[in-house]
Amino acid sequence: MTGTPRRAVRLLLVAAASLCVLLPLLRGATAAGAVVEFGLGREEAVAAQLGTALAMLAAFLLAGRAVDAWGWPRVLRWTLGTMVVGGAVAVTAGHPWTYLAGRTLEDAGSAGVLIAALASVPVLNLPGRITRVVGGAVAGVATAFVLGANIAVRIDTVAGWRVGEAVLPAAAALLLLASLHLLPRGRLPRSRTRAAAVCGPGVAVAALLAVAGLELGPLRAWSDPLVGWLLGASAVLFAACRARSVLRARQRPDPAPVPGVPARAAGGAVAAGATLGFAQLALTAALPVVLLQRGVTIGHVTLSMSGYGLGMLAAGLAARYWRLTPLTSASLGLPLAAVGLASLHFLPAEAGRAALLAGAVSVLVGFGLVVVQIPYLAGFLAALPRQRRAEASALYPAAILFGGVLGQAVPGSTALVTGEGGPRELGTVLWVACGVVALVAMLLGRPVVSLAVAAAAGLQHLLLVALAGERVANRPGAAVAALAVGAAMGLVAWSRRQQSERLARVRASEIALQQAVLHPIPAQLGELRLVGHYQPATAGTGVGGDFFEAVRTPHGTRLLIGDVRGKGLQAVQTVTDLLGCFRSQAHETADLGELAARLDRQLARLAAARGDEELFATALLLQHRDGGTQVEVVNCGHLAPLRIGPDGVRTTPVPALLPLGLGALGLGPAPVPTPLALPGGSALLLHTDGLSEARNSSGEFYPLGERLSALRATDPGRLVRRLTEDVRDWTHQLSDDIALIALTRA
């Protein structure tokens, strides 16, 4: 696309995709005139419907392979030309079968245009922008839908069916001229890697047979032998193709397989597309019948149906300007669409109010269905392998087509489309569509949201029955109110779930940060049994100014515990730097006093680099040599260890030096460690001042020595567990971080 403005190309593609949406609208508006002129009967109508479905499915599959071979610009020009030729044949036809052949050719061309437009998205855009691009394209197509729906309803009466049929071929011809000017005409270089087809000939034939059977079933009869033969042959052929591919893969495994279509991305996009096709058919079949039964004019029916396009527009803009994930969109959109379809049962009898409410329902359904499509389609397009990107992208529109065909198979849907259906068929189609959308919402989205919608709406309706009586509860307003309450409850459940997931991510980040900075204390190092505990004062921070570490070195087991002056991220940076120095120098430095001096110099250098003259850290270093009955301690301004044993709780006599970072340890000889006896059955508790300075509601400090005597625990695990529970009971809110290490000889 060198030298061509990308915005012009995108506008061209959006306009081309809009043709595919406008074609059935204009076709529906001009069909009445063609039926009258040609005298089309049921046989011709069945042939037209079947031919359209088969032609579009075949075009999806063939256009995908053609795009991979020759590039989407070339295929876009071909398919636009096919639309022009098919439309010209239909407009100038003098025989009914010629007219139907032109229509079928035009439908096949529109399907190819859609595939070329889809295949261009991952080629022209980076993967991270595809969601925004698809959202903008949907907004553009929705605008064309709203305008086209209101023009189509009047074009037959104003200009006649042949002029109406000529609108889209003329538009396709203009886009063809624009594509010749904007798009490159060169052929893509063929890849040397031969990629296996996403959909082989056997699977393609099976799909065509399945569509033919599903189309003919409601039009003729499900008991018709031809319908049974088509569906049975499709199932057998598909199973045979699947078995053959599995057998071939086992016999001749490919040493360098071509990347396949990601099953998860494809499954989500196919499910979303099939739901869209199914629900769209139900809405377009049921809504006109509902409104016409209430005396709404054709013009107002079309205006109400335009609400679907407004919902599409809102969904496209939401996806363009907000980040929507597939799970989020499915949880929010599909329950709203199900609520909208269910509320069509309860439209008021008065024509004006019914048209207004039906328009609002169309907006809700359009937004709910389409907001699900965009992230699933964008993720699918971004994940497709380059070797067969376009052929694989045909799965999505084919799923929409299959969804529509399955919608026609619902009892009563064909009768509604032909105007022969009554309340029974209407209720069947709407409830089936509502159930299908709700089921997909449970599968793709969060079940809690779907269940909240259904439960709240059902309980609200039962409450109205219990309190107001059956007559009041069956009024349309009461039923719609119940459904609105269900939708509101679904939104609340969705937002709460979002908050829960956000908090879970924050908590996971907190744990990861804590484990990255503060390594978990091992249960045993050398001949010491250890238990460590860290609790930040502020929830959600993970790491504060307190720190500890325990390492096994050639010089014995060494421990470090301390507290950095200050709070926040700067304190965390200091902790990280100090612990990194300890972890490296603890293995290299034989003397514990010299190790403390090196930590002091490291922190002094850090303070000088930051220009912080008040940066320091209290610390306690402890060392145990294998086979010894005592430990060695260097106390740099920290709290002395507490020894818990059979004779009670005692503060150990360890002299306190100046804290680390003040440079005092580097002025003279290295400090001499203080030996402490650690007899069997005794434990040492190393702690920071967050424990001893924890306050209760009266401002009293936690009586650490007194409580340790009352707890009577010398096992490290039991000691730390009881101590943390006890201090939690003492204070309602921590004012400082707490770090603990309890140790005893193994």
C-alpha cells in the first residue's frame, strides 16, 4: 500500500463491507415488485433462498483461498465486478430464472467482498490496533445500515423495483473504479511453503450439503426424504474427512508443520458469529410481525428496526474508544441481548408506544450482540497464521450464515418471514432465540452475570404476582420493569466481578513483588529450623521498609532482618539494593562483622548517590555454624533478639551499634560478633519494631514479652502463628510493617 493514503483505503473497505449489509435490505424492499412482475411462486422462492445460501457459503470458501493466492486487492476487484454483473443481470432480466440467477451471482459477489475486507484487516494493521479498526468499521457499517433501512422501505414505491435493484450494482461499480485507482494491481508472490487447506474439498461439500438440508427442511418438510438424505450425507462425509485427516497425520507426520488456526480463538469467534446470525434472524422475523399486529405502519416498523443499527453504532464506538476483552463483552452484551429479545413478548398494545419501545429493544439487542463480535473477531484475525489467513477468516462469516440457517430451522420462523405466522409461532421463535443467546452467554461470558439477570427478572415478576395479583403482574409495563431490573442486576454483577478480578490481579502482583524482593524463608537451613512472616502495614503494597533474608553459605547459615528509614517505593528500592548486597557478600565474606561493614558501606554509597543524608537502616545479622550450640550476632541499631525457653522469655544481651548507612562501621576495625547460647528446647525471635509498637485503640503498645510468656510456644511455626494472631487481636490497624523470624536448632 505504498503511496496510498491508508484512510482512503479503509473508507473503501468500509463502504465495500456496507454493500453486504445493505444488499438484503434493498432486496427485501424490491422483492415484492419482482414477485408481481415475474409471478414468482413458492418453487421459485425456495430456489432463490437455497441458491443464495449455497452461493454465499461457496463464495466464502473460494474467496478465502483466492485471497491467500492472489491478495485481497485483486479479489476485492473481482468480487465487486461479480456484484456489478449479477446486479445488471437481475435488473435487466426478462425471465424469472434469469432474475434469480442474477440475484444469486450478486449474493456470491457480496460474500467475496466481505472476505476480502476481512482479510485486509490483519494485513493493513498491527495486531494491537485490530480491535479499534474493527470497531470503527462496525460503526461505519452501522451508519450505512440505519440510512439504508430507511431508504429501502421507500425506494420501491418511489422508483420501482428495477431502479431499486440497480442501486447496489451502481454503488459496486463506483467502488470498483475507486479500487482500480487506490489499490495495487500486482499479484502477490507465491509462498514456497505449501499450506494445507483449512477447509478441504470434502469438508466444503459436507458444509454445502448441511446448509442445503437445513434450508430445505422448513421450506418443504423435515420428513422429506431429500432433506434426510442431505443431512445424513453431510454428517457421513464430514466424519469420513475427519477420520482420513487423523489417519494421514499419524502415518505421515509433517516434520515442519504449518501453524494452524488457534482453536480457542476460532471457537470463540465461530460461537459469537453463529449467535449473531441466529438472533438477527429471530429479531428481523419477529419484530415486524409484533408491530404490524399492533397497527404500526411499515415506515415506523422500519424506523424501529433502525434501532438495531444504532446499537451496532454504539458497540463499534465503545470498542474503538474503550478496551473490551472477549470475556467482558460476552458477560455484558449477551445477557442484555437476551433481555431485549424476551421483552418483545410484552410490547404495549398502543401502536405509538409499541414502536417506541420496539426501537429501544432493537438498540439493546443490536448493542448486546455486536459488542460481543468485535473483540472475538479482532482476536481471531490477529491470531491467524500468515500462510492461510484469508481462508481461515472465512470461518467467521460462514458461522454467521450457519447461525441464520439454524434460525430458519426453528419451527415458525419461516411462517413469520412469509407473513403467515401467528402468536404461537412468534412466541416459539422469540423464546428459542432468547434461550440460545442466554446459553451462549453462559458459555462465553461469566455465568454469574447471566444468572443474575435471569434470577432478578424472575423474582421481580413473581413478587409482582404475589403482591399485585395476576392481572397487574401480566401487564406489559410490569413485565418490562421486571426485565429491566434483571438487566440492572446483571450490570451490577458484571461490575462487581470486574472489581474482583482487578483486586485479584493486584493481589497477584503484590505476592509476586513480595516474593521477588523478599525471598520466602526456608523451613530449614543447615541445622536451623526457621519460620518467617512478613506483613505490610498497608494492604495491597506487598513490600514495605522491613526486610529479612536467610541464606546457606560456606561459613554457615546466615540471617538478616532489619528496617529501612522511610516508606513507599524509595524504601522498597533501598530494601532491594541492601538485600542484593547481602545475598552476594554473604557467600564471599568469612567474618560476620566484615559483612556488616560492607552492608554499611553499600548503604552509604546509595545515600550519597541519592543525596539523602538521612538514609539508614537498622539491621541484625545472625550466623550459626554447623555443630555449634550457639549463634553469633551483630546488632546495627536494631532490636535485640528474644529467647523463649523453659525459663521464660528473655532479652538477649547484644550491644547495639549505629545503624547501617551512617558510615560508622567503616571508620575502624570490623565489629566483633556477640555469641549467644541457643540450647535445645529454646527458640530465638527476631523482629522489627512494627510488632512491639503495634497499638490498640487506647494507644497502648503491644506487650511483646508478656504475650510471649502467655503463648508458651517454642516451636517456630506455632510461635509465629500464635503471635501473628495475637497481635491482630490486639490492634485494629497496623501502623508499621512487621517482619519476624523464629528459629531453633534442629
